[in-house]
Amino acid sequence: MVKTVGGGALAAAFGVGVATALLVQWAYQTSLKKQKTNLRAPTVEKSLHGTDAAAQELLQEQLSRIASFFGPEGFAKVQDAFVVVVGLGGVGSHAAHMLARSGVGKLRLIDFDNVTLSSLNRHAVATRADVGLSKVTAMKRHLLEIVPDCEVEDLNVMFQADSAEELLEGKPTYVLDCIDDVKTKLSLLETAIRLKLKIITATGAGAKADPTRLQIGTLKDTVRDPLATKIRYFLKKKKIDSSKITTIFSSEKSVCKLLPLDAEQAANPDEFGNVENFRIRVIPVLGTMPALFGQSMAAYVLCDLAGKKLNPEAVARLSRDQRNKLHQKLQQREYDLFHEGHKIAMEKDEIEFIYQEIWRGRSAASGVRNDGHQRLYLSRWRKELPLLPDNVVYLTTKELDVLDKAGVEGFDPEVVAQIDARLKQFGSWE
């Protein structure tokens, strides 16, 4: 039998529901008004003690999906995190707003520039009403409308070497480098490494369009990126290992060039640069690309904070022709050196795994990349062991000559140890 509810009971239940909804809405609006009058939000409280219960309930519901994704322990680490974002343009604004939306407890935003009309095609939250405001002020205002409990510190200054340690004080959990100027980018990377801070950097998003070419690797992995090339060069002079710096980059070749200066700009370049020694010429930007860079940075950082660190593919996948060529060359080497049959017992998908996952598209011995100047091929590493993925190396033609003439003893013992250790990481394939 189906129970029926009397009209009075139904009306009472409806009244309670409306009252509850109005109370929650009032609590939210009250909290929002407080934030608009005072942009600095209080530090996130992890308990109901000393906080408005209704506002806390709102926050818990708002962050419920990300909390369930990371679990209680992982999400607590996200909430406890203090993250510094340097550069609040297209890349940095998207990274910062997703960090805030995902529950990061404290953000420090650093940028000297203002919101312009031309930046609205790629900025995460800025509107026409924000044009003329500093990027950090506009960003903070919008973030606190989205997540009132996030503690946001806005520093409207340029990141420079003489104030670098001060700007990074407070032992931040993570630093995001979203700068597109060589000098300031170097200052940030050098300081963060010296202070032993976790840092992730973004290379150039301008003049790129293909989202499938976006990759996460190290600064050493970057290709077709003039900014990254310069950064690597100067870091090497300072004896800083670029292979230790996590990097978001695009492997796509630039699809357009810097716009030329007009006659007035060419005649008086100093009058058009907003900062001395900064680039004046404008690089065309498809707004989706810096957004993807920033979102990817945020995803990587959030997972790392929560203890779910990603293992990204830092190397572009082989084309079918490239994979077939490596397979054919390996078959030919096996026949020439060991008089094995013309058909080897190694699948083509194993070839791709060896290239991409084990050796990351680089020589096992020297770390050089197959970039047109050097040709690299696969080979059996130790002649006495069978041809399996845990005994295959990727070497240049010169290095293959050494291997053929002297075996593994032809290489420096330290190199041999590194190669053996790398192969061992992937276990036995017998």
C-alpha cells in the first residue's frame, strides 16, 4: 500500500525546504559581500570551530568532487598547500584559477602587468570591467568570488633577482613559472632551485595551435621552442641541470611569426615597451593554447600535491613509418651481427615502448636526441643476452660502432652502470 501525505504535512515539509534553501543562499551572499569589501580572505579552517557552519557546508559541497577524487588524505594535502604562481597571463591565470577551484588553501600571485583588451582572448577570468586593473588584483577578486575561503596574496611587482628570495619566502609547497621573458624566467628558476623549492615551468604557448602536441617532460626534452633553447643555454652556463626541471611544452612547429613593428614603433621602440629590455613585437596567440598549458600545469601540480604523481609521456609518439624503420633496422642488425633470421621475435608496439618509455627518444649513452643531426637506432645491448626489451638500447650511429667493435666495455663504466640500471627499472621480460 502506498502511503499518502496530508496537505498540512506536505506544506510544512515544503516550507522547511524553502527556509533551508533561503538560509544557505543568505549565508553565501553574506560571505560574498564580506569578500568584496575586503579582498583578503581568511585562512581555510579545517574544522567548524570558529567558522560559519552554513558557509563551511557550502565549501564542502563545492569541493566534494575533487575531495572524492583524491581521497581524504590526498585532498588534505591539497588544502594545506601554499602555491606561488608567477605570471598571471594566459598560462598563469588558467593555472591559478584551477588551483583555487580545486581547493588549494593558499595562493601567492605575482605579476607586474595590467589587464588589457588584447589579453582577454586568453585570460581565464578577466572581463572588460577589469581592463586597466593589475592582473593580480583582478585575479584575486574573481578567485574570491569563486572560492571565498582561499587565502590569496596579490603582489603587483615584477619578479627580479634582487627581490627573488623575498618573493618566494614562506616555504611554498610549489612554484609555477608562467613567465615569458628570458631574464626574469632565469631568475625565478635559479632561485627556486637554490632554495630547493618544487617548481614547474611553462615554455612558449604563442604561435602554437595543435593541442595533441602538448607535452610534460623536462626542460631538456623541449623541441621547437626558442624560449626553452635560450633558457637551457643560460642554465648550462650556471651549471644548472635542465633535465631536473619539470616543463610544459608544445612539440609543434610554430605556425606563425612575430608581428612586424609598424613605422612609428620601429622609429621609437623605447616608447612602446612597457618594461625596458622586454620584447616589443607581438606574437600571435590562439587563446586555447595558453589555457591548455595552464590547465596542464594545474593538473600536474594537484596530483603531485595529493601524492598521485603523474608519469607523463615526454616524448612524441613515433609515426608508423618511424616505427617500421626502427623495426627493420633492428632486424637487419640482428641478421648482420648474430646471423639471426630476418624476422625477429619483437613486436612493433614493443619497439615504441622501448623508444618512448625506456629511452625517452634519447641516446642511452649520451642523451642526445634524434633531431636531424644525429641518427639513432635500436640495438641489442649485451650480446650474450637474448633480444628482449630489457636488453635493447637506443644509440647514435657512432655509438653503435663502438658497441659493435668493443661491446659494452667500449663505454665508460659509469655510462654502462646507468644503462643497466635504467633497463633494470622495467623488470625482466623473459
